[in-house]
Amino acid sequence: MSLSLHATILLILINIHLSMPFTVILPDSAQLEGPQPGSSMANSGAKTDLREQEAVYDIMRATGNGWATDIPDVCRGRWHGIECMPDKDNVYHVVSLSFGSLSDDTAFPTCDPTRSSISPSITKLPHLRTLFFYRCFSYNPQPIPSFLGRLGSGLQTLVLRENGHIGSIPHELGNLTSLKVLDLHNNNLNGSIPVSLDRISGLNSLDLSGNQLSGSIPNLTFPVLSVLNLNQNHLSGSIPSTLLNLKFLLKIDLSHNRLSGPLPDINGLKELILVDLSYNSLTGPFPTSLKNLNSLQALILNGNPSVCATIPNDGFQGLNNLIILVLSNMNLQGSIPESLGRLPKLRVLHLDRNQLNGSIPPSFLKLNSLSELRLNNNRLIGPVLFSREMIWRMRRKLRLNNNFGLCYDAKSGLGDDLDTLFDAGIGHCDTPKPASTVPLQHISTVDEDIFRSSTKSAASLHKLSLVSEIIQLSTIFLIVFCVL
């Protein structure tokens, strides 16, 4: 999915997590940063395991950080990016290694972009829980080494994000049976998704998005998976029914692939917050009911023009927390259900580029949270019932152009000075409809406008785009800490 839509989605995920009670398990560095009273770190006799220290030297040299070899004890003279824990004999073991500059405030060791590699000495760290490489090998593309599968049953987080990795995903990663987070986002990986990953029964978050993976989605059965992100690949075939049994899913994003078959019935996934199946080749019928999805905040199905179905009258009954509903370019038929106007928290509604007919439901007047509405490029007729305040609130985020016969009542108090209506070619119901002056190319993409709706100015748009990557990376750890 695009960066803009991803930022919006992650903000939703973060907000929902912050509103729920949970126990935060801090990274080891936060627990052990410097000597602490009463801890074994304060014991001057405590030292790092010598074999692990030599392994760290090898790993640092391989990433262009030879300066680390001058540190006599890598745990006692530590830097951001290495975390250690003592055993009962006051011997320190390396539990976390992180590389890549996330921000000025997160100064992990950077990698030499021309010659960095992952050293096999990583396998000599038997207590390692977290391994994190971010933008380390972009100028020296290399496969994900299969020896990472020998890191043992202690590894819980493996993040190889935006490194330019090539080749296939090693099936040996399925040996990491204690993983909670596996993130291979935005590399150049190809081939199929290894069936061996299904052996990781405790996986909470799987992100393989932004690659060139092909073939069908395997029958994944992760019992506690909360985040599944496979967007922007070349995956084909139907959505496997096993995904509909992942009862703890909070987010599922299969957008921008080549998936076919009918829209899945997701009514049983009661914990879902976000569903994005956009830009595939899915077909109808439209799900008859989503009433059990009380937690759902975003449903994005646009760009599936073969759905060719009607929207059920009660299809969205009970979705009282829905914020974003995007059903553009799905060849939807029939009228707009009155029930869509009974979604109290709805902010973004896109129904554009369909074959919808009839009039705008009067219930839309009750959408007091609505800040963006697209009904353009349909076959709608009849009066525009929105109040003056509602039209001014949405301004150019209200799209009504290219319909058969929308108009507004001269007695409604809307007046003739509303550029939004005039630009859409909407005039008085008792006068000829003016020609539209809005060119088709003026209609921006779905993702761009969703992102703009979350900002108030061009400056804030730029600022959010700069921090969106940090939000994504922070969310990886927030999700796993929340579900542990």
C-alpha cells in the first residue's frame, strides 16, 4: 500500500492500542541502561561472555563498524543498538543487536552501504532475542542468509527492513519457532512464501509487504497472529480460508496483489481493526453482513472492478467504530443503503466510480463526523440534502461531479456562492444543470486524499510523510509488546 495510506492505518492502530489497557514490556536497553543499584551490572567483576564478545566484533566489522573492536567489554561499554542481560553467574549475554539510523534520537550503528554484510558469527549468540537491520545493504544487494535459521529457539524479533535483499525467503526461517515478529518489508524478495513459516506458532506480526513475491498465499494457521501484511507483491489465487480462522487478527492487508475469487466473509474475525483488500481482482457478491466486526475502524476494498454487486441494506449494521470506508471502482450497482448514514464515527466515505443510482440517502445528514465524501462518477439523481455547514466543512473533499441529475433546492439556504457545488456542475433543481468545469485528472488518488484528510496544510502533510516511517517501525514493537 502507499506510504500515505499506511501512515493513516498505523495512526489508527496506535490510537486503538493506546486506548486499551496493556502491560508494556520495555526493551532490554531501557531496563539495563547503565549500572543500576541492586543489579549485577553494578558488580565490577561482571563481564561479557568472551565467545559472544568475539562474535560481536565480527558482526560489527562486517557492517563497517570496526571501532567496536576497541571496546574491551561490549556489554559494559555499550552503545545504542546492543543489549545484554546477566545470567545467575554474573556473566553477560547479548540479547539484542540493532543496526540502521531510524532518527536523530535513535542512533543505532549505521552500516557501510557499499560493503556491509550479515556475519555468520551471529549464530554464536545463543541468547539473542532481537535482530534488527534497517537500510543496511541497499548498495550491496544480497540474499537473506539461510544461517539465520540457526539462531535458535530464543529469537523473538527478526526485522530485515528496506535492506534491498534479493532472492527468495529462506525456508530455514521456519526453524525460528519462538519468533513473535517477522518483518521483511520493502526488499526485492521473489519466489513464494515458504510453507515452513507455519511452524512459527507464536507469531504475532508477519510483514512481507513491498516485495516481488508470487504464487498463492499458503494455508497459514498462526493461532495468535495479530498483524498480517502482504501488500504490494505479485500474489495470485484466492484468499485461503485458513486466514478467516485467525481469531486474533487486528490488521490484514493483502492490497496491490493479483488475488482473485470472491470477497471473503470476514464476519468471524471479531478483533479486526483494519481490512485492506484493495487493488486486486476479487469478485462479488458483497458480504451480506459484517455486523460482528464491532472493532473495525477501516474497510478498504477499492480497485476491485469485478465485484459487480449491490451493497446489502444491512451490510454495515453494528459497525459503530468504523472510521474509513472505501468502496471506489468496484462496479457496485443499485442504490446507496440508508444504513450507511447510521455509522456514527464515519469520517471518510468513498463510493465513487461505480454504477450507483437513486438519490443520496437522507440519513447522510446525520454523519456529523464526516470530513470526506466521494460520490462522483455514478448515476445519482435528486437533491443534495446536506446543510451549508456540512458542505463548508468538507469543501473540496466533497466530490459530487459526473452524476446524472444531482441538484439542490433553491429554498434550502445553500445559496449560489458554494464553489464546491458549482465546480461539480450542480445547480438549482428547477434550472438547467451547468456543465462541469472539473477535469477528470483533478480527481486525485484514493490513498493521496485519505492522507490529506488527516492533515490541515501542506506543511503538516510534509511533516507527517517524514515521520511515517518512524511510526511504522515503532508500531512493530508496540504490537508485540501489547500482545505478549
